[in-house]
Amino acid sequence: MLTLLHLLSAIALLLWGVHIVRTGIMRVYGSQLRHILGKGMTHTPLAFATGLLVTALVQSSNATAMLVTSFIGQALMTLPTALAVMLGADVGTALMARVLTLDLSWLSPLLTLVGVSLFLSRKQTRLGQLGRVLIGLGLVILALQLIVTAAEPITAARGMEVLFSSLTGDTLLAALLGAIFALVSYSSLAAVLLTATLTDAGLIGLPVALGVVIGATIGSGLLAWMNASVQSPAARQLALGNLLFKMAGLLLLPVIDPLVGLIQLTKLDPATLVIGFHLVYNTTRCLLQLPLIYLMAHICQKLLPEYKQPDVVARPRHLDSGALDTPSLALANAVRETLRIGDLVDSMLNRVQVALHEDRPGLDDEIRRLDNDIDALYNAVKLYLARLPRDELSEEESRRWAQIIELAVNLELAGDLIEHMLGKIHNPKTLSRRAFSKDDLEELSCLLGHLADNLRLGLSVFLCGDERSARQLVIQKHEFRHHERKLAHAHVDRLHERVLESLETSSTHLELIADMRRLNSLFCSPAYAVLERVQPSIESLLLGNEASQHTLTRLPASKV
């Protein structure tokens, strides 16, 4: 029982090591790998080579599949090109299996020592995450050694010999076990490494091992299919094509025994034969299937046609779940989706501007739908960021995380506020525009124009983090406040002059100005997040702007 526990713990260590290497590489070089994949979109051979390279680095074709799925889901990559990338990923997995089965026992303690030193001393830096990768590689090599040691007494047990001998001659069952192990371990690489180790220890025969290798390859395709089942039709088409390509390996099962007799003529040890078969099998299969990617893409598009269903509310376009293992990518996705919310708020302001001057049918419904879209995207961004592990973010990433949340909240509040503003502009009883005076309309329209300008500048500051633009935004915020006060006073003067339209809409007019003041504060909030990084207190900025504010107060209202 203790021996079996040692074997299971060694297998668990192998899986954990592969996971650490994959996540470490994605966190350090995730954006670069995404860029490399993007560059490989033009030619089929280049896409194949790109998939091979990326998978060799992250040691997981599943990680490559998640990156490619995000590209094809955003229409940044065609289906045939994505299939070529996945074929290259299969070869990359086989190459890494060959590297990791070399005699690297001397390297394991060195990698672990250096990796732990880097990770503990510089945990939140790129160098610290690189140390994490070295730890994972050291654990993989150590786990393979422990599996060999733990398997030796098991091979001598009569019961285990009978158990594994039952698989002899049933290659289909062996393939099924390989697929199950790849699904459970979330890695076909780990399944192949374990199979090679157990074969070398004499625990399983070579025919069974080859069947397990074929099954593990199919298991990785099943895993990609399961991950894509809730994604876009294009992502499901890619997963289906990838799975169908891998299932072609089942054609080899009837000829496993003659194939074993052929490869045993090489006189190599069993582990080398298993790894060599995995490499040759994947390379040959993928090269033969590479010219068929356009045919496979056509078949998948026929089997899983894309259909357009009317969206009740907007759906997120950039919140790729596959990027959550790479915080920098995930934050960039959240930024893009938040900017999309900002564009929707800008559209709402434009419709309020229209509502001031004309009675357009359906305007209320348009603004209501836009506000619903904003609410939906805000919730999506919020839940997406909640899935990021905060304790693993660097200081800069944590700051960016907080900025995204703050702006998303402000934009959601702004959407609600703008919807209420439209209700004040329209007479709820007659569903017509309130009869503002000509001067009132010009003032409100002017304030809305300034408000839209501040929103756009605020989104630019949020995206770029430019200090000069942030200072300009703060100045424009105070210019808006000064302008808003002057217009409010001008409105009161018209009340004194007994202008009938102004008297009838006075309450609504002043409420709208107050709402715009609140919106202005929400739109200008990104400036303070930027300026707090370059100065300890914002008060010095405000004091520095007193002169400009004093100058503004002396200008006539027509020039403000």
C-alpha cells in the first residue's frame, strides 16, 4: 500500500511540475507568445511552426489551444490557420516529451535550487516568475525519477502483473485508458511521460504503451473540445477539427502488433521506443494532415454552422477566460472591454443631445437598451477581474486592477444617471420634449458637448496613463465646474426677467446641470489615478491651478 502511495504521489508531482512550468511561462511570456501566434496568421507553414514553438515553450498543447481559441473567437485568425497551429502544437508536445526523458538527473537539484532562490527573492518580478518555471522543470525531472523508483517493487507483484497483462492484445482499451489519463491530468505530455517510465520499468508491455500514447493524444483533443463547448461557434469548429485530426490515430490500432515488431528491431530501450514512437507518430500524422486543413475547416463549418441569434443585451468581446493565467493579458482584455463601456456611455450622451432638440420616436427605448448593455458589460468585467488571483499580481498589476474596477463602476453609474436625465428632459405624461427656452437649450447643449469631450479625454488617460493628458483633464474638470456655475447663474437671471419657458422648466434645468456636474466628476476620475503615481498628493496640483481658475473667472461667459 505504501509503495502504491509513493507511485501516486510521484505522478501527482509530475502533474504539478508540468502545471507550474505552463503557468509560469504564460505569466512571464504570455503577451509575447500571443504576439508570436498573431504573427503566424499569414501562411500555413508559418502557423504550423508557430504552434510547435509556442507549445515547446509552455509544454502544453492545451495552453496553446486556449490562446488560439481566443484569437479565432475574436475573428483574428481563420479556421484553417488555427488548425495548422494546433497540428504544430501536437509536434511541439512530442518534442518536449523527448527532451524531458533524457538523462537529466543531475539537472533537477540545480534547477530547483536556482528556481527557489529567484522565486523567493523576487517573487512579483519577471525574474521571480522565471524562477517558478525552473522549479517546475526541476520537479518534472525529479518526479520521473521517483516514478521509476516507486514502480520497481510494483513490477515484482504478481497481482499487478496479472492486472496489466489483461490489457495485452486489447489496444482499444489501452487507448481508452490513455485518453482518460490525459483528461484527468489535463496534459497529454504527462500521460506520455508516465507511460514511457512505466514501460521502461517493465510494468506495461510495449503494445499497450503505444495504444496508451495514441489514446493520450485523443484525450488532449477531447479536453480542448470540452473547454470550447461553451464558447463561440468558431472556437467549437476549431476544437472539433482538432479532435477529428487526432482521432485518425485510431486507424493505427489494428496494426500495433506488427508495428511493435518493426520498432523493436532498433534494439533501443522501451522508454526510448515509446517516446520515439510518440514523436514519429505525431510528426508524420500532422505533416500528412497539414494539406487537409481547408477540407477539415469546410467539414467543421458544415457540421457546426454559425448562427446569429439576436442579443437582448451586449455580450463581452474581449474577456478571454484562457488569458486568466496571464494577468497582464487578462488586464489588457478588461481594459478593452471597459473602453467599450465608455463608448456606449458616449452614445448615450449623443442621444441625450438629440433629445434636447427634437422629439425622435423610440429614443427612450434606445437609451434604455444602451444602459442595459452597459450594465451587462460592467457585470462581465467585474466577474472577470474577480477571477484573477490578487495575491499573485505585481504592484503595478494590482494598481491597474483597481483602476479598471473604479472606471467600470463610474461608467455604470454614469449610464444610470444619463437614463434618468432623459426622463427629466421628456415629459412623462405626453412623452414629448419639455419646452426649454432657446437660451436654456443652448446652455444645456454646450455643457453636454464639454461633458462628452471630458469623457473621451478621460478614456484616453485611462488607456495611456499620460501625465500631461491627466493634468489637462483635471484642468478641464475645473473649467467645466466654473462654466456650469456661470450658466446656472444666467438661468436665475432669466427667471428674474420672467422668461416663461425658463419659469416652467427651471427645476428640470437646474437638476440637469447638477446631474452633469456628477457625470463630469465620474468621467474625470482616471486623471487622479495617474497623478497619484507621480506626486504624493493631488492638492499641489489643485493649488497650482488656482491661477488658471482665477484667469477663467475674469473671462466673459462667451469665451469660457
